[in-house]
Amino acid sequence: MEPVDDILIPPSARESNRFRTRHVMRMMAFILMAVAAVCGNEVYRGNLVASAAQRTTDMMGVGLVFFFGALLWWFGGRKIGEMDRPIFRSSKDAPTDLRIDRRNIFWVAASLLAGFIGLTSLTFGATLALRGKILMAAYPFLRQLNLSPKPLIVIGGLLVLLSVAALALAVRRRSD
């Protein structure tokens, strides 16, 4: 009977570069995002008989599929040890980790609110700048508002920067 010595021998460097589950998940996420981008292009350019509202709804669905692919990509690269740590951490964790408690709840809430409003404003301003005619045709009441995309983009960008600054203050407040 031969001894089973491969249990005691650590895997070689060649063996550690093999295809793992996270590689499969990231490949599936990449394929999902690529298919969503191709379908989004087809919906945007190819569907001429559908109304603008129907195309907008289709693009939102494609956008959600792309977002799911991005989340799958992000989670596919994480180790199990990183995924089981919650946002609400103990005081023994590293000081750079975000921990929501009564001292920094204001900065976390301000960051979330500013980020949401900023991204919404930035997205609407960019849509208005790039596809304003289609948007005005789909929603006729927007013509009466006399909207300009430049202030929406500037204010949205500033709110996103404010959101990042507030989150940095929340993390810094935690380390004090």
C-alpha cells in the first residue's frame, strides 16, 4: 500500500492558479453585464415602433440587470471572511471600518441623503442633456418647467462629493 503523502505536501504555485469558484462567478457577472449592454443598445436604437415610455421602461429593466451583474462581480471577488462582517461592528475592529453608532449617525445619514439626491439629480441632468427631446416627448409637462441640464449636473456632482466627504467624516469620527 502506497503512503498518501499528498495530504501533507502543500499545493504548488502552479496548483494555486487554477480556476476557482470566484472566477466562475466573475465570468458569469461579466457575461451578464455584456449581454445587458448589448440588449440596452438594441432597445435604445432598434425598437422604433415602441413608444418612448415603453423604451424607457425597457431601459430601466436592462439597467437593473446590469446593476445585478455589477453586484455579482463585486460579491464574486470577496472572501467568505469579508462577507460575514456586518456594518454594525464591535469596537475591537480596525478604526477605518465604518461602524454606525450614536456618535456618527448624523454623518452617515447626511452621506446617504446627499448621495441619493446627488445621484438622482446627476442622472436626470445627464438624461436631460443627452436625450432631452425624447424625454420632453415622453413627458409633455416637462416642457412647461423650462429645465436646463447644467445646474442639475453641477448640483448633483457637488452633492455626490459632499456625500463622500460626509462618509469620510463618519469614518474619521469613528477613529476618534
